[in-house]
Amino acid sequence: MKRAYEPVGEDDGYRVLIDRIWPRGVSKERARLDEWARELAPSTELRQWFSHDPARFEEFRRRYIEELAAEGDKLDELRLRARSGKVTLVYGARDHEHNDAVVLAELLMRTSPGSAA
């Protein structure tokens, strides 16, 4: 996982932005993304409800995982890519511990293809 505002590293591998909104002030050239997976981002409603409040993170995690269940094929694609090489989940949030990338990374590591939860 890496914040969109951090420098791109040579060892980042496949870089995928997982936010619905493009990070403010970051050019496409600077981001050097391989993919923008908007469909893996939390819904606008969930993102606005969460509002990056750490006290709401556990409930955000639960709801976000429910939303991701509808994206099984995309999750499987990303999981398989990660198994064949390094994948960096790129996100824009300031909080490194309470964001969608944390939840998605946990989900990708703990589930097998064909399973969203």
C-alpha cells in the first residue's frame, strides 16, 4: 500500500489506484498507475458516512467488505496479479491505518479466488 502523494518506487510493481476520486494535485504522470480500479472503491455514500473517522473504521470495514462482495471477479483478478508479482494499492487518504486500502489488502490476503469474504 502506498499513498498517492508518495514517490513511486522501482519496486512498486503493478500500481493500482483504488479510490473513486482522483487524488487532488497528483498528475497522471506523477502517479504512474497501471490501473485505476474505481469499482473496488467504497461507494460514495459509504465514503461520505465514514468521513475518515477512526471511531467508525470497524463499521466501515464491515460495510466495505459487503460492497466488495459484488466485485468478486475484479478481486480475483487483482489477487491473481498479486500472486504473480508485486501489486501496490494506491490510495489518497492521509490516515495510513484507517482507509479502504487497509481493508482491501486484508481481504486480498485472506481470501481465495472466487471468495469475496
